[in-house]
Amino acid sequence: MAKKAKKRKYSKGAAKKVGRAMKKRKAGTLRSGRSGRKVKSKKQAIAIGLSEARKKGAKVPKKKRSKKS
């Protein structure tokens, strides 16, 4: 049996945006949106990269919504 080709969850453009955000974080020049504070966590840098990719129209899964109880 031949293996089914796996579709990409994230496009190459999205990966580039995240990579750029990670490099900026490491250099200490990545700032968060509204407050303009310096980003220190890797998770936040990834989130910024993905949101930039979404704005550009790259293939990125939708944000996960939190459930309200």
C-alpha cells in the first residue's frame, strides 16, 4: 500500500514569519502589540509570528477559542 501524502498544517510562508519572530526575540528587538513591551517567552514569539502570517493570508489553522464555563 502506498502512503497517503500528508497535507501541511502551516504554509512555508508561515514558518518563515515564525522563524523571523524567533530571531527578533533572541536579538531582543521583538515587541508585543499594544503595550510595546519586550517579548521574552518563546510561546509569545511564535504567537506573534503566526498572527502576522494570518494577516498576510498564509495557511495557518484558526486560533483555538477558550471555553467559557
